[in-house]
Amino acid sequence: MVVLEVNGYKIEPGANLERADLTWANLHGANLSEANLGWADLSAADLSEANLEAAKLNGTYLSGADLSGANLARANLARANLHGADLERANLEGAQLAEANLHGANLEGENLKGENLSRAVLRGANLEGANLEGANLEGANLTEANLTEANLSGANLVGAWLFDANLTKADLSGANLSGANLFQANLERANLSGAYLDGAWLFDANLTMAYLDGASLRGADLTEANLRGAALTMADLTVANFTRAYLDGAWLLGANLTGTNFTRAYLDGAWLLGANLDEAKLFEAKLTGANLSGVDLSRATLDEATADEGTIWPEGFDPKAAGVTFED
């Protein structure tokens, strides 16, 4: 068998290349299965179609490397630097990616189901259409990442940073986003049914036409968020903050809105049938055309809220006595 040598290093399965300098090396199609490349420098190296199955790549420098089509199954990439690396079509099944730096990496369409990416840096990474079902992304940095149509169902995103991330049409059903930072994130038409967003920060986030049926957003901050046409049926929004949020045409049927803050929120044409608005704050909220049938408003604050003839109130409720003003 001919053993490939690069920069004086033998390139073969099981090779010990710890801390080796292989920057810009041409390792296209090389077989480095089970090799030890811990803390080696492979910056800008060509590892396309290479076999790195079960290789030790912990702490390895792979910034700008071409790993397209590479086999990284069961590889240890913990704390590896993959900043700007191309991982398109790479096999990452069973790979260890905890605390890896994947800033700007291309992971489009990757299968990362159940993978451990806790505290990984994925800032600006391309994860469009990626499968992250059940993945562990606790504390991960996904700022400005592209997660369009990604599958994140059942994923652990507790405390993750998703500032300005694109999650358009992403599947986040049953995912745990408690305490996550989703400031200005784009979640248009995303599926968040049954998701946990307790204490999440969604300030100025775009949730237009998003599905949040049965989701838990207890104590979440949705100040100035856009939820036009969003579905929030049976969602738990206890003490959530919707100050100046846009909920025009939103569906809040049977939702728990106990102590929820809707100060100056836009609820034009919203459906709140059977919702629990106990101690909810609707100060200066816009309720034109809203449907509040079957709602107990006896302990809700409606001072200076605005309504019109199209607003549907619970039977026997006197909106003017509650401080509501009517538009002409």
C-alpha cells in the first residue's frame, strides 16, 4: 500500500498527527479514519471527500477548510475551529461538536439529528434545510444564522442566542427555547406548536403567521413583536409582555393570558374566544373588530383601550364603564 506523505507527515488511517502543521494541504479523498489530529492546523486544507471517520479532531484548526462530502461520522470535533469551513454534504452522524466554532460554516441540508452542539458557535452559519431534530444546542450562538426550513423539532435550545437569525418556515415543534434570545429573529410561518419559550426574549421578532398552538411563553418578552395572523390557540402566555406588539388577526382561542401585558398592543380583528384574561393589562390596546366572546373581563384593565362597532364583547359586559373608547 502506498502511503501518502504531505509536509513530511504520513497520511494513513490511525496516523498520529497531533499538532501537525497541514495548512493549505491537499488531502482530497485522503483516508484518515481514526487518526489523531487533535490541535493540528488544517486551516484552508482541502479535505473534500476525505475519510475522517472516528478521527480525533478536538481543538483542531479547520478554519476555511473544504470538508465538502467528507466522512466525519463519529469524529470528535469538540472545540474545533471550523470558522468558514465548507461542510456541504459532509457526514456528521454521531460527531461530537460541543463548543466547536462553526462561525460562517456551510451546513446546508446537513443531517445533525440528535447531535451535541451545546455551546457551539454557529454565528452566521448556513443551516438552511438542515435536520437538527432532537439536537442539543443549549447555549449555542446562532446569531444571524440561516435556519430557513430547518428541522429543529424537539431540539434543546435553552439559553441559545438566535439574535437576527432567519427561522422562516422552520419546524420548532416541541423544541425547548426557554430563556433563548430571539431579538429581531425572523420566525415567519415557523412551526412552534407545543414549544417551550418561557422567559424567552422575542423583542421585535417577526412571528407573522407563525404556529404557536399549545406553546408555553410564560414570562416571555414580545415587546413590539409582529404576530399578525399568528395561531396561539390554547397557548400559555401567563405574564408575557406584548407591549406595542402587533396581533392583528391573531388566533388566541382558549389561551391563558393571566396577567399578560397588552399595553398599546394592536389586537385588531384578533380572536380571543374563551381566553383567560384574568388581570390582563389592555391599557390603550386597540381592539377594533376583536372577538372577546365568552371572556371574563371583570379583572382585566381596559382603560383607554379603543374599539368599534365590530368588536364583540362578552354577554353583559359594559365596555364604556370599563374605560373603553369607541372610534367613530
